[in-house]
Amino acid sequence: MAKAKNAYVCNDCGAEHGQWQGQCVACKAWNTLSRISIGASTSPAAKAAQRQQGYAGDRSNVLKLAEIDLQSLPRLTSSMEELDRVLGGGLVPGSVVLIGGNPGAGKSTLLLQVMCRLASAGNAALYVTGEESLQQVAMRARRLELPDDNLQLLAETNVEAICQAAEEHKPALLVVDSIQVMFSADVPSAPGSVSQVRECAAYLIQYAKRSNTVLFLVGHVTKEGNLAGPKVLEHMIDCFIMLEGGNDSKYRILRGHKNRFGAVNELGVFAMTELGLKEVKNPSAIFLARTEEESPGSLVMVLWEGTRPLLVEIQALVDTSPLGNPRRVTVGLEQNRLAMLLAVLHRHGGLYMADQDVFVNVVGGVKVSETSADLALILAIVSSFRDQPVPKDLVVFGEVGLAGEIRPVSGGQERLREAAKHGFRRAIVPKSNRPRDAIEGLEVIGVNKIAEALDAL
């Protein structure tokens, strides 16, 4: 057996170093290096690589791109349309999906529902639990009234034993809950450490690729909301999705952060009920549960999430500040974006708010990352500042530049059709996004400057 060697791995980017140092050379982060022990013949990743000699090392399997038959690897539906949407159309054989989320978000519940339904449909499925006993998993399945006749369960934390059991039963789908509690006897560190998570994930991924098994890995998150463990884990897997939501809301948002087989930033919406997670077919309807009376500072905007438009209400509150340094508070939006838009509004809209507190909230817990919310945010702030309500049948979207111009956004036609479908009658949009053909029941107002948008409002 070869002598074990020590290496130092960055917890953020996964870069390896020969000796410990205060700063990672690759990502420039400080105090992120952790020591791991590696051996040429005892590493689980090395063992898996040796066993799959015909999979990655056989150069005789080189084919031309046009000769590859895609019909041999058809996608498998997960029995949930919202999950299939986030995954890019379904489950790809041999793919590795990492699902993360806060404690209690519903990661285990979602996967248990999917596995029970797929197993009842005739697919071989194995659910490996490392945090709960078999009785606890069975209690949850019966409480959720799930079909439990064909799903196979295994309570194990050793990756070698898990892969051995999978070799015997040959499941088409495999769930490991969770990767942070898995361990390998050949890695001399505690479960959850950088070396254990990295080697165990590599071991399981090599098995999934070799056997064309759909592998689900459950991951924990830190208090900052990031995935716990080495950053290299996100590079090793094929798809990374996050289940957002907490105990204060019954809705859960499944968002794709990485996907080799579909669109990134795709969104799926679920509702937590007594019988588990239920799909929300029309997410715009739950985010538009507004009061009947009009109120200043409330406005509806149209976002583009993945491959579909989404109508969301944005609220703004402007009030005289008693402090020398007024507050700028955002929930669901970037705070620096708000500061920039307030400066643009002062320069090109003639509204001075340096002595006002500004609070902005996106209803429903949606996090807005695209710039199409700029125009809606500015008009909501103006509505609250002037204490004048906005008509309930008005929808707004558009990007605002530093020169006060209103820039077009992608998917303008689809956004307007989605707004018309939900009963909106007026829309203020960038002039370049005005449709060539009129949309029935919807009056579209195109604007080029902030001043034009304020006049239209």
C-alpha cells in the first residue's frame, strides 16, 4: 500500500495546496485551507476509478458526436411537473442531483414523495437514510399517505456499504440523505469534514455514472444560506437545486442554481400541506393575493424566472427619517440597486429623497435578481412618496439606466400575455418591448425616459 500523503484543500473553491498557508492561491480567500489525507490506493475515489476501467479509461470507446444514440438514455419523469421543470424536463440516467435547503424546508419530504411514486410505477428505487431510522422514514411515508409497497429503504452511513447494496439491488434511482453524515473508513477524519464529504461524494458519483443510476444527494446549508462542505462539491455534481422557504410560510420555492441538462434559475413552487408538498400550477396567482382597496406604494411587476413569466407584487414605503442617515432596507432585492435607482430618480426624475427612509419588500418571499424590476421599483417608491395609489389593473416592467433611459428586457411578449391572462388592463413597459400586434384587453404604454413613465403613471 502506498504511503499516505497530506494535502490542503480550500473549503471555498476546492483548490489543492502542498502545504498550509493563510490565503488560497486560487480564490484569494483567507483561512479556508483544511488538511486531508490522500493515498494512491486507499482513496475511495481511486477505488471507484479502478473499478470502472471500461467507463472512462477505455480509449476504444471514442465515438463521433453524430454517432451517439440519445434514445438509449431517455429522461424519466419525476411524477412532479414543477420538479421536472427545474431539472430541465425530467431525470437523466446517470445524473447526480444535489438538493439543499434550510432545516425543515421539506427536502426529505419531497424526495420521499418522488421515490414512493416512482417505485409504485415500477421503477427500482433505493432510499438511503443516514440521519433517521427506518421506522421514522416509514412513519413519515404513512403520515403522508404515500404508496410504500415497492420502495426499498436502507439505514447506512458507510459509502462502501451503500454502493455494495446498490450493486446487489441495482436501483434506477438512489437517494442519499444526507451527504454530510456519510463516511469512508479509508479517510481519517470525522463525517462532515471537507475530506469526508469530498471523497464520499466522489465515490457515489463514480458509481452513479458507471451504472446509469439517478443519484439524489441531500445537502445541509450554513447559517449564511450557503451549501455546507467544500465548494468543489457543487462542481462535481450535474444539477444543484435549492429548496427555499421556512416555517413562516407554507410555500416552498425550488430554484435551480446549476443544471447541465436544462436552464439555470428555473423556478418551481410548492405548497406544504398535511399530505406533503403539493405543486402550485399557477405561481402568479399566489403572489397576487392583494387587498381589494388600492394602497400607495403597491405595484405588480412581471419577472422572468427560467422559462416562464411570473407576476409578483412589490411594495415600497417612504417616510420622513428622524435620523441623520436615512435607512435603505430591502427584502428580496439588492440594497445597492435601490441606492442607485434613488440617485437616478433624483437626477432625472426631480424627486429628492435624501431625507426619507425607504423600505422595499417583494411579496411572497421571492428573491429578485434581474433588472426588469427597476421601473416597477421606482414607480412604487414614487407612489408611496406622493401618497397616491396605483391602479390595481396596472403592471410594469423595464430596466432603468443611469442616464434615466428605460431599456428593454427579454421575453416582453410573453410577460404581457401573462399579465393579460390574469386580468390586467394597462401596462407600462419599455418602448422597444411594445408588441407589434395588439393584445386583446391590454393597453400597452411604451416609455423611453423616467419622466415619461411618471407622466404615464
